[in-house]
Amino acid sequence: MSDTTMATTGGAVASRASHLWRSWRSLRLEELSWFLLMGVFYGLVDASAVFYVMDDARWPAALANQMLTPLLVALVLLFTWLPASRSAPDDRWRVARLGLAVLAGAVLAKLLYDQLMPMLHLPSIADLARERKGESNYPHQPIHWLNFIGESLSICITAGLSVAWYETAMRRRRTQARLDTMLREQSAMQRDAAASRLAALQAQVEPQFLFDTLVDIERAYERTDPAAPEQMERLIRHLRVALPRLRERGVTLESEAALLDSYLAVVAGRQRGDLPLSTEWPAWLAPRAMPPMLLLPLAQLMLRDAARLPTQARLSAQEVTGGGLRLRLSFDRGGLCGAETALHALGERLDRLERAPGTPPPRLQCRSNAEDTEFTLELPA
């Protein structure tokens, strides 16, 4: 045999030995429990026969023999089954490996039983029953190969059914796990797609609004209006806040308020006015995540048809029962609720927001009087 062949053979043996060791070390408590329960179950199948020999003082030893035998078989099968079970779940030879592992375990278990059990000197329930009937016990004889093969096959068939049931249960669990993973990935892809669309919408500046603002600034510079540089600074600030959101996957209450504040500053600058935004919420609520593009559409709706620009805007937030969020956006001008169709469109957009099953949809309400207008938006947890 050449050195190359010997090296290849040695490598293959070492690889198989390593696989065996890793397989045994990877034994899980669930697998150990299953095989032990299998042994206990088969031990209890005929254990009721002990009631017929309980007048014999040796019945506890016979019961121990009845229970130890299937437990020994189960443990031997466990250690021959483990290396086969650690093969790839989709391997076409997996079933053959499992079958060979069960057969090898049955033969090995029978050999160990025939060698170990006589050393324990434990009578069987059958031995005590024969003695009770006056029949002599069968003396221990060397292994008869036909009897050995028959009992090994009996163990193999019984254990094979149990292993097949366990393998089917594990395969079903793996299939369900893959299905759950695929569903989670699909849900994540849908969330990413929705987040991308919302991010694009969030960073979008309405073309007509941007065009009109630039025209106003251009005319202001032509007139050498002292307010022109300030108007340009407000627009630049708004773009700096809005445009980077294309790269962001989520927004917070604080960042949405910053976007709204920059937008209001541009709107007020076009009308040579000032519209500061005051905010009110606990400091720990500022980084609270929320759906994007909720506050800006509200402000656009409220200011689109305003005859007179408000002078004050206020945004408040508080956590409600159940972990939800209640937002209030108000202006010191009445009659800013806008057209019913526009308000209905905003409500439909809220209904399409992603939420957990059983969670109520967000609620949007507008209250207006002669002095002020207030939107109330309730977002469930």
C-alpha cells in the first residue's frame, strides 16, 4: 500500500472518528429523554406480569430486570443513532444510515445484554413464573445464532418504529421551522419594501412646494429683500433634515418633530412670518420609534387652505395605557381641519400601517373652533 493511500485511509478514519465524537458530544437533553422514555415504555409493556409473582420475595429483582433490559437497549441505540441523525436532513442516504444505525444498535444491544445481564444474577419474571408452575428454569446456554438473530431483529423492528416516529416528528419540526423562517423573511422583506417607500416619501419635497419656494427666494434676491438669505437658510435646513432620511430605516418622535419644525419654518418664511414649533413630552419618549410621514401630512393638510398663517404650533406626546402613543398637533388658528376627503385619505393611510394581529388601528381626530385647531393621533403599541 502506498504512502498516499495510507494517508488517505488514515484521514478518512480520523474524520469518521471525529464525526462520532462530535455527534455524541452534541447529545441534547430532549433526545436523551426520548430514548429513556422509549425504554421505560417498552419495559412497562409486560411489567404488569409481576403481579402474578409478587408472592416471591425476588419479585423486585425480576422487575428491575424487566426495566433494565429495554433501558440498556435504548441507551445503546441512542449512541448508534446519534452519528446517523447528525447527517444532513436532506441527504438522500439519511434513511439508509438511520436504518443501519438501528440495526447495528440492536445487534450490539443484544450482545451486551447476553454478556452483562447474567453477571447481575437478576431473575426474570418468566423465570419466577416457571418456578411457580413447578417448571425448571432453562439453564444458561451459549448464544444460539438463530435465537440471537431473531431477538436482534425483534429489537430492530421495535426500535425502528420508534426511531421512525421520532424522525418524522423532527422532520415535521424542521419543515415548520423552515416555513416560519420563510414567513419571517417574507415579512421582513415586506417591511423593508414598505420602509423604503416610506423613506422615499419622507425625504420627498413636494415639487410644486419646492418650485414655489425657490421662485419666492429668487424674487426676493432680485428685490434685494433683506429676508432673502434667511429664506434660503430655512430651505437649506429643511432639505438637510429631509434628504438624509432616504438612508434611514426608521424615525423617532424627535426626528419627526425636527422635520416638521423645518417645514413650518419654510412655510412661514414664504409669507414673511414666523411659525415656531414648541414640543412637550418626557425626555425618555424622544427616541420612541414611530411610523414615518405622519406629522408632515397633518401640517400640510392644516396649512394648505389657511387664509391666515398661524403664529404658534405645538406638538405634544404622551404614552397611553398599553404602551401606545398619543400625539397632539395644534395651531392657534381655527378652521384648519381641511376638507373631509383629505382627512379621510389620511385615515386610510393610517389603517395601512403595519401592526400586530389583534391590535386596534390608529385613530385620527380633528377638533377646531374659532381660536385653534388640534389634531389628535393615537398609535397603538
